[in-house]
Amino acid sequence: MTSPSGQGYGDYSDDAEVTRLRELGESALGLSFDAVEQSGGAQNMIGVRSRDTLFSRRLDSLTYFVQDNRFGVGRELGVFDGPDEELLRSCRAVLVSLGVPEAEIGDEGIVREQTQVAAFDAESGRAELEEPEPGNRYAHIGRLVDGHPVWQSGCVLGLTGDRRVGHLQLHWPELPGPAVEELRALAHRVDQDWRPPDLEGAEPESVEAGITHSTAVGFVLDVYPAVRVVYAPTTEGMGRKPVRYLNRYGEDLPLPRAHAWDLDRIVPNLNRPDPPPEGV
């Protein structure tokens, strides 16, 4: 988190960083921390917790989390029941207040959960399902760079019945300049004559240039410019539509990691150099 002037802060002590995080939650999100029960950091996270609310952020990314345990259907503060557009408007305002460039705000949508209760009858051995009921409702906003999607970036916001932030996951990491340049190069190739590789039993359905990166919860942050190809099955039995993330040469990219030790899973035959001799 940088200062509003972009020049950085003078005090980077643990206490100062926690104070800045708390003040940001209060000023930008309207959070209340009447009695802080726990604060501090671990790994690449820092957070502050009151009796009801946790506000935390990643130290290596524009990534924030809010969880109020009073938010939700059947809970103390309930769920916002106003118009979808008002919920989306609140989500856009949260993005701007936390430093997201307005030009990168992309597709918007509403996610609605449903809940359903089942009662098990021991005598008959059957489960009786009750009618589904509306659950929590969230606004979701995606990210665009130069009009191209950044697939793992985005914001999910849930408001309480009195319009307070009850749930937030905002993941909007800074993208390296060379990665954005490669995205532009990929988009140019897709617009020209770039062809995805063949896949047995399927044919390309959509081809789109964008950026894929590590998810919000994790200890590392991989960023890959990619061409995402969705294939439509042409034979029965394939199940879900295959999706591949490819580089400019049509080669499969590794999955962005969440942890550093995922390297062995991504590149199992990597030849690591021998450790240097002692004393070197």
C-alpha cells in the first residue's frame, strides 16, 4: 500500500502499518473496529480483527479481504435486498476507493446463492429436500487491460442489510510492463492469423488474449500473458469443455502457483544447479 502522494510512507514499523490498514478500512470501507482483538502479520499478509470483523491485505499485491461474521442470510446484519444496480455501484465505489484505476473496471455481474435443507428419515432411508431459498447475493466486477481480460483479477462484494461491507475479496495485482506488452503482442497475433493447436475430439470455440495470474490467497504471484482457447467437444464423453492457456508459440503455460513449492508440480524435471561448495 503506497501513500496517496505515491512517495511512500516514512514509518514502516509494524504498528504504523497496522494503523494505516485500520484507518483505510474505516475511511474507504466504513468498517468499525471498536475493540481490536488481534492485529499483525504473517507470511505475506497483514490484518486487523475486531470481535466481528476481519480486514486484511496482501503485502505484495493490491489485494484486500473483509469478512464480517454478522453478514449473511439468517445472521445479525442480514443481506442487502436493494436493486442490483445499487450493489454494483457500491462495488465500483469500493474499487476506486482502494486504488483501482477506473479504466480497468470491466464486466459486471450479480452472483446469487441458494440454500436448501435436507431432512434424513432413518426409517425410510430417504432424504427429504425442502424448497430452495434465496441465499447471499454478491456483486462481481472483472478487470480489463487495454480491453483484454485479466482472468484472476476481480472484486466480489457483499453488503449487509444496512449497506455495510459484509464480505469483500479484491484481487488486483500490479502487472509488469513487459507482461502487458506481451499481451498486446498476443492480441495482435490473435487478430491476424494465429491458430490454436489441435485437440483430439474437440475444436476451438473461442480464442482470446489476456493475462492469467495467481489467485488471491497464496504466497507467490505468477503473471502470464496468455491466449485462452476454449474447445467444444466433437465426440461424446468428453464432459466439460477443455480450456488451455497458451503462449505465442501455442505451447501450454504452467498454472499460476499459489505456493513456491508448487514449482515441483509445474516443472517436475527442472534441472536445478548444484549448491555452491562450502565457503563460497
